Amino acid sequence: MTGNNAKPGRPPSEAAKKNEFESLSISLPSKLVRILERLQGDRMDPSLSATIKSLLLMKLAEMQYLDEEEKKALGL
């Protein structure tokens, strides 16, 4: 046996790069929450979080904050 104690799978630094998420809490006016909930249903998103992420990413792309690869992943 060698002295390598590495575990199988991707190295931690590589695995974290792909889909690194951070949980946070925000407060929104009730009227905005109701609009987002309606949008979630209309868009058939699996969660309110998915709706918010999608809308936010689209706006960030529009404002030129995302690179070309990220925009392509959004279908832009």
C-alpha cells in the first residue's frame, strides 16, 4: 500500500467549482413574493428558489455581468 490517503472522486477544489451554492435569507415585500409565487406556477419551476435564480441570472446576463459561456448555458 502506498502512502496516498486520497479518497475516490474529484478533488475537493474541483468539485466545489462546478456548482458552489451558498444559502442565505432575504426579505422581500409581500406583494413581490406573491408575484414570484405566481411566476413559479406559470413557469412550472420546481421551487421558488429556482424561479428567483432564473430571473436573477437573466437580468445579470442582460446587464453584462455574465461571461459568454454562462449566457450560452442560459440559452442567450
